[in-house]
Amino acid sequence: MQNGELARSTQRLIEMLRPEKVGTAAQTAMTWFKPLPISSTVVKPIRFPEFPATLGRIGSLEVRLAQEKRDVKRAQKLRYRVFYQDGTAIADATTMLARRDKDAFDRICDHLLVIDHAAKPSIGGRQPVVGTYRLLRQEVAANHGGFYTEDEFDISGLTDRHSGLRFLELGRSCVLPRYRNKRTVELLWHGIWSYVRQHRLDVMIGCASFEGTDPDRLALPLSFLHHYAQAPEAWRAAAHGSRRVEMNRMAKEAINPKAALHELPPLIKGYLRLGAYIGDGAVVDHQFGTTDVLIVMPVSAINARYIEHFGGDASRHAA
């Protein structure tokens, strides 16, 4: 190798080892966990939303969109705490060192944050982020390799059948344990509804998770979703064949609906109350220690009482 080539290679290595580049290197090394459908060549910077940051308030809690990179980092730190420290996700060395849950999709998504203005501020003087959602619009996903959900579920037929509608992917939902109450969840949903209205979106999709990777232990709730909440044909999408886990593990007449509802995670119960459908088949995610199902929620199917509650113009909790 010539001296000039050696110098350039050394410089590239130094660039990759800078703190802000470590996450990218780590993602490359983690492909055995979950291959990302997003193109690894995408290096476009984060673009923050043009709409007003604040979407609503209830008391000391505010729901808003991330406006700068450090806002995204705060969301990633919350996700790390909930998924890795408190949950069952498996962190690689780089994730443990950074203490942030991050991937390539964070750069192209909008990030919804719930902030508690009454809580003790951080050393940097910022109020804590206590809840978050990651939002990815279809036109953005199409320009960057697709939705995160496409790694587990084949949604191409769904989007093709409804090519005149605009899809929004919801993901990375988490809330600190002490804030898992009606106010926080309502404010998160108010933020999502405001975002849907601002961008004139028609369908929400995303993965929702059960804790655990043994489908047999989840036979009751999975079978309940299969028999009682499966999407009609027009809205159905299935798990990829290579990853698909059968949800129909019990006969419908053997299911105790009350017991099954009790075993559903609160987030999935919330989606069902709103009017969401469930896709065909589940997927085991060993990195996060979960079993995932597909949520499909057309805006036209949302229960009317929830739209009345938040206001058709998303004005109920407007700041």
C-alpha cells in the first residue's frame, strides 16, 4: 500500500471511531440479530419537522416532536432504559457503552416525546423524557429502503391494495414505569392524532409485542387475536414465511375471552379499543426478547368516540 493510500485508510478509520460514528459501526456488526431493510448507504442528515414542536399538554406533561439531535438522543436513552435495563432486550457492547437504543431508522423518523416539566431536570438542565414513539411516514420510508416493519411482515400487498392512501408506521413505543397511566398514554395518542391530522395520513401500521419468545406460552392471547381481531382480507398482511409463527394455537371454542384479554399487553388492548386489526402470523424477535404481531389501523376504522374525545381537529389537549 502506498503512503497516500495508507494515510487515507487511517483517516477513514479515525472517522469511524469518533463517538458520533460508533452507532453506525455497531449496526454493521449486529446484522446477525436483525438485518435492517433500510439501505446502509443512506447517510442523509436528520430532518426535523416543519410543524410546531408542541402538540399538546396535560398539567405538567407536554407532548412534542424532537427538534434537534439531542432530543432524539434523549428518546434513545429512554428506550435503552425501558427495553434493555428494565426489559429483556439483549444489548451488544456498543449499545451498553452508549446506553442508548438506536438504529439507522432514527435518522429518518420523527420522534414524539412526552416531557414532564415538574420533574427534576438533568445535569444539563433539561426536563426528562418520560414517554416516546417513533413515527415514519410512507413517503419518507419509500425514499430510504422501506419501513422497519417490513423486516418481519410482508406489507407490500397491503400498501398496493390501498395505493391511494398514506401510511404511517408507529414504533419504539415506551413509557417509564411510574408514568404508565391514563394521562401519559392519552397525551401520546393526542400527539399521534395531531401528527396524523397535520400530515393527512390514512393508515397506521406497526409491530406490537408480547414479552417472551416462546409462542406456546402465549397460546391463549395469540389465538384470541387470531380468532377475534384478525384483519379482514382487504387490510390483511402476513408475517414473512421464513419467520412466521402460527397464532392459531387454540380452537376458538376453547378460548376464554376474558382470560385472554387479561393477558394482552396494555398497548395491544389500547390499539384494539381504537379499532385496530391484527395481521396474519406472529414473529419472534430474539434481540428484544419478544413475540411481535402486526397492527393495522385505518383512520376510517377508528372508533368514533375516540375521535370525538380528542377532537376531529386534535384540539382537546392543544397547548
